[in-house]
Amino acid sequence: MSSFDEKAATWDDEGRIERARVLAAAVRRAVALTGSTRLFEYGAGTGLVSQELAPGVGAITLADPSAGMREVMQDKVAKGTLPATTRVWDLDLSAGSVPDEHFDVVVTVMALHHIPDLTPVFDGFARLLDDRGHLCVIDLVQEDGSFHDDPDFHGHHGFDTRDLSVKLEAAGFTDVRVEQIYEVAKAGATYPLFLATCTKPARP
């Protein structure tokens, strides 16, 4: 997490702020949010997407493994940029640690491609969601490996959205829908982002 710790203080540049606006609007179109919606964002970075969603939801909880990113989020809470009731967690679902909490909507943006094994993460999302709750995954469409041109990167080079849909269904989610919503420009190339939404079914 050291690279994210180092980048945290300058993370909120104009491009990321504008991208967060577009991504948050896509989430609002995809799932119904109300003033009582309990929102959880995983791998939240500096909380930009939840910051955009905040006026239309209830309680917000943000989680990120980077201490630097969490520090920026806490500072936003202190300054009122994020609601005063926002909770900031140090949480790594890939380690199998899942709090005994429940949410109506879970959002994760550009985080999952950093995680080699997503099985415990999807399991964690399912356990954190209430029945009929929604999971919103925004990430890279499968690319050629140039987005992270780094020999120390051991995550996913984006996702085959059909394969991801199968994995979400295997984790117990239903009503999986995928749409392309944005393109990231980087080093002269463009990289599409998708939004995958799905539902945790009610227990019989």
C-alpha cells in the first residue's frame, strides 16, 4: 500500500474528481438510492465517489487498506466535505475478515483489479449486504496489461465481463447487469470502465 500512501495527498486531481461525478451518476441510474440507504464503499481511496453520492444516501462507511487514503478521508470528514457521521475503516476482505454489519448498497471502484483472489471479497460483500441489497462494481474492461505497466503489479489486467458475471453468480448474486460507462485516458491510450450491478437475493 506504500505507493497509494504516497499518492493520497495529491490524489484528488481534476480528472479524478470529474470521473467520480460520472461514475456516481451511473450508480444512481443503476440502483435506487434514498435518504435511508446505508452505503458501503470498499477500496474507497479518498472517498470521491461516495462524496458525490452523499447527498442522496443515509449513513456512509468507507474502507481502504491504505493508511494515507484513510487519513485523507478522515480529514474530509473533519472539514465537512464528507458527512460528519461517515465511518472510515481499515478493512481487508481478502483476508477473510468481515465485520458484523449490514448495508443496502456496496460500491467498489477501480479496486478489485488489484486483488488477485476475489473469492473471499465477493463472499464478504454478500455477507455485508442485507437481503435484496445491491453490489455495484466499477472497474477496467480486460486490457493488454499496459494500464499497470509495472513488474510488481500482480493483480488483474481488467476483467472479462462475462467471466466476472459468472463469478458473481457463483458467489450467490442474481440479476447481474453490465454496462460500459466511462473511458480512462492514460499515456495516449483509452481504457473502458464497466459498471456491474447485481442483487443479493432474499433468503427463503
